[in-house]
Amino acid sequence: MNEDKIKSEAVEIMNNFMKALDKIQVEEEFVLMRENSFREEGKDIEKVDSDNFKQRFLSNASKTKGDAILANKGNWVE
């Protein structure tokens, strides 16, 4: 396909999309109120044991070297 034709079709698609969105009513302000929460607001959080956390974090990795996680860059696309 011609590059100019692709660009003009893309502009047309975006214009049609924007026209369709123009008809949608959007709330100006949105506040999510949950009935249940996993923590109580305002409570003091216990100090995290960073060494224990680091060891638990590293124990989840399949390969480590010292304090680092070994991973192959781009391995997920193979």
C-alpha cells in the first residue's frame, strides 16, 4: 500500500473514533469507595525487615548471582 494512503486512512479512522467518543457522557469527578479493604487506614505500618524481604524476593527467582536476579534479555519472545 501507498504510505500516503495509509496515513490518510489512519487519520480517517481517528477522526471517526473521536466523533464517536464525542457522544459519550463522562463524569467530571470519579471517586472509588470500597466497602472492604485489606488494611485499616491510619494504622502504623510495621517496619519492613529489608534483609528478610530481599532473601524472600531472591528465593522466588529461578537464577540468581549474589544479590542479583539473572535473566535473559528478550527471553520471553523466543
